[in-house]
Amino acid sequence: MSKSTDELFKNVISHAKEYGFVFPSSEIYDGLSAVYDYGQNGVELKNNLKTYWWKAMVQMHENIVGLDSAIFMHPTIWKASGHVDGFSDPMIDNKDSQKRYRADQLLEDKIARYDKDGKTDKAEQLQIEMDNALKAENLPRLRELIIEHEIADPVSGTRNWTEVRQFNLMFSTQMGAVADDADLIYLRPETAQGIFVNYLNVQKSGRMKIPFGIAQIGKAFRNEVIARQFIIRMREFEQMEMQYFVRPGTQKEWFNKWKETRLKWHLALGTEPEKYRYHEHTKLAHYADAAYDIEFDFPFGFKEVEGIHSRTDFDLSQHQKFSTKKMQYFDPEVDPETGKPFGNYIPYVIETSIGLDRMFLLTMINAFEEEDLSTEEKQDSRTVLRLHPCLAPVKAAIFPLIKKDGLPEKAREIMDRLKVDFNLQYEEKDAIGKRYRRQDAIGTPFCITVDHQTLEDDTVTIRYRDTMMQERVNSAELQKIIGDKVSWRNLLA
RNA sequence: GCGGAAAUAGCUCAGCUGGUAGAGCAUCAGUUUCCCAAACUGAAGGCCGCGGGUUCGAAUCCCGUUUUCCGCUCCA
């Protein structure tokens, strides 16, 4: 990371805090690792990003509908999805090589070696002890066995081991007031499963025909081993996901379509295309037959913002198996090749999944600019967030030029007329220039100033954030001028 | 998790070899009425991240801890 981009990232983080976008969680208690809160401006920007996504995905597509499923779900769902078994291994690190191993695998290797050397007694005994320790989830005992049997790291050759730790990315809690009777339940590590387990409910109640999609915005939780780089990797985060159910065999085509559609959504905000790239997964997850990430060029390098995955029928088939409920869809459409309906099948799924918090961060980074306005006479600069007007937390600020002569009253009157439609701010403190700069810092696209002339002819000046230029307009036109600029039509039409 | 660095006012930071906390900006109240920051007067704001130790005395030295950043690792 170069010095200037490092600086940029730091400045964005301080700016986010100073202007009420993002605060560290529980800050007065020293914070909580990798958890953040959104402040008064942050929540507006975040809500606007959600609206943009929801409108683009749900409202603009007749065959995509929304869903809001619960965070708590039946524990078996996570067995079916592979989250329970796939990520609950006892791990141990070697401090010298800094490599991480599965503790049970190291012991298995040792057992195999004992067998090979003809020390079957030792092999059997170790096998029993290891099985007992695993069954009892006795992690310290696993470490003792590794030490006792003098297992060395194949890389460093040393026996400088850390503690054995259980890695499970899922947070768990108890359901039911009495802990003894309670079932262990998990906070969802992804929102996708809520869609899969409801897909037939939605399909039947909404009379959906394949292909169709279900979209959801919601919180997910992952107990990351390490979480860093501000809001890039958080333990509690928000996803915007859409699962698109298609006829088997057509997944490639839909995958490509969504891959393109989703990138366009990003670029519509005005970001330079060079800031984005696709990244193809070569090592595919257990559920996928194709996977691309949309990556953004953050100050610390390209990082995933959104994933487009072809999940096959893995999830639905797994749920059919675990729940013993049929997950099939009857497709009445006639197959031109056979002349018969396509009939019953488990649909294939294309997933688009975007990290809202990452989207938020990249929006801030993109918008943030420290602009040098110096002239020969005077040094000057301003910090401006060049947010798309649709995304700006505050759409317009209304100022009386001075706070007497009836100007504040007039300004309030104009504000009252507009505040039903737009999120506005009123300010009368400090010199007018200072107020303009304050609004620049939170990305407000318009500042409306009421002056003495307003009292005579009802005109005001409207000052534009990006150009700093001013125009005098009739106050009756404000509704339309602001409305046109902040309309979702600019992004969706 | 390993290694490195850091934590002092809302923000950016100063505070020397230990002697009881400071600036700029921001904030608040007033003055000014000036259409693009930093005009004038005044005010508020800090358990110097937290806990322990050394010392007559710790923001400063030592230990622990938490949080953050960087590199490696991990990312089903």
C-alpha cells in the first residue's frame, strides 16, 4: 500500500467517525472487536444503498420478489447446508513455521506412521485416546497427545505448538429459557438459507414460474478468526442477496446474465470502470459449479464486494434430504425437443450476494475528496463527499443568509414545504461559506440560501456541491429541481 | 493465531532524561451581516485505552490486558 492510498483510507475512516457515518461499537467500553455502528449520516447512506438495490432487483423485475426471513433458523438447516461439519475442526498452529494444521489430522498421520513402523500397540492406543478426546471435545488433551507423541511440524521440524482451538465460524446461542432443555441454535452465517427453505412457500403463494428470484436484505454473523480493515470484515454484517431459480441446464446462461447485470448496477453510480474487476474462483466451494466475484480497488487492493455464484441444486437437494420434504418444482412448459412438459425437477440456483457494508465503504472511498481551492492570495481547501444525489444522506440544506430581518422565518417556511419529500437540514450558525463547507463534508448536493431578495420576489440561490456554482431560482421550482436530481430514475431508468 | 506498530479533547497531533495536560481545527453562547473554511469576545470539553507494578511522585519506566492499523495466516 502506498503512502498516499494508506493516507486516503485513514482519512476516510476519521471522516466517517467525525461526521457521524460510522462509529466503533461500544466505544466507551473500549470497543468490541470488528463490530461497528452506523451514525446519523451513515444510516441514511446505508438505507439509500438498500433502496437502490431493492428497487433495481425487486421493483424492476416482475419475476423477483422480496423476503425477510428470521435470523434464527432450525439448527438442522446448518447441517444440511454444510456449515456445521464444514467448519468445526480442532486447529493448531506451529509458532515457528506459522502454519496451521488440523489437530486430528496430525495425530492420524502419526498413527499411520506407528502402523508402518510396526508399532501397532502404540497406534491403537493413540487412536483410542484421540477418539475419546475428540468425542469429549477435550482440546487441551489433543494438544497433550501431540506433545506426548513428539509430533513435529513437517515444515519447520519444531514442536513449538499453540493451544488447540475449535474453529467454527458460526455464533451459537441457546433457545429456551432453561439452558438444560435448550437447543443449540446458530445466528445465520448467510442469509441465503432463509431463501432456500422458503422457496416453495414463495413460489406457491406468489404463483411464481421459473425462472424467478427471491431477494433479501439482512444481517448475518460470522465469528471470524481475525477481522480487520475497518468495515471490510465484520462479525456482524449485512448482506443483500438474490437467489434466482432456473431450469437445470440453463444455469450458465443465467449466470452470465447476472454477472453482467450486477456489474452494471455498480457502474451506474458513476464509478470509473477501472475500479472494478471480475475475479473467477478456480477453487470452487462445495455447492458451486461456477463463481465470480466483483472486486473493487480499495486503497489496500482489490477486494470482493459481491459474489455471483452458480450454486447448482446443492442447497435445495440437501434440504430435501434433511427435511424429507419434496423441494421439486413442476414445470408445465413444454420442452420443444420432447413435446412434453419439463415436469418435476429441483431448480438450479444462481446467487448474487453483495456485502452492504463493503458497498458502503467503497461508496465513501469513491466519494471522498480533499480538494485544493487555493488561489494566489489565499490557501484554501475543502473536504467533499461526491456522493450520487440519490445516495446522499441529506438532500438539501436551507440557510438564511443572516439570522435576522425575517430571513430565518422565510427559510423555515421553505423548509416546511420541502421536508415531506426530502431529508433536509436547516442551519443558521456561522458564516455562509462555512455552512456550505460543512454540507460538502457530508455530501449534501444542494444548499439553498434565503437572502433579502427572497423577501421581495421569492427567489433563492441554489448552490451545487460539485461545482460550487450558484443559481437564482424561484422557490416554487425547488421541489422539481431537487426532485429531478435525487430521483431513482437517474439510476434505474 | 504469529510478528511489528500505535492508543493523550470530537478530529489531527505536541508533551525532552519521571514533577500533577497543551496547540490547531471542530463544538457551544454572544458580537459581526459579510454568498464559499480558519474575523472578534467568552465558554465547555481529558480517570493521557484499562488494570497492576516500580517510585516521595508515572501520560512518561516495567508487566499484563483491550482495541486499532500493517505483514503473514485464515476466509467453509
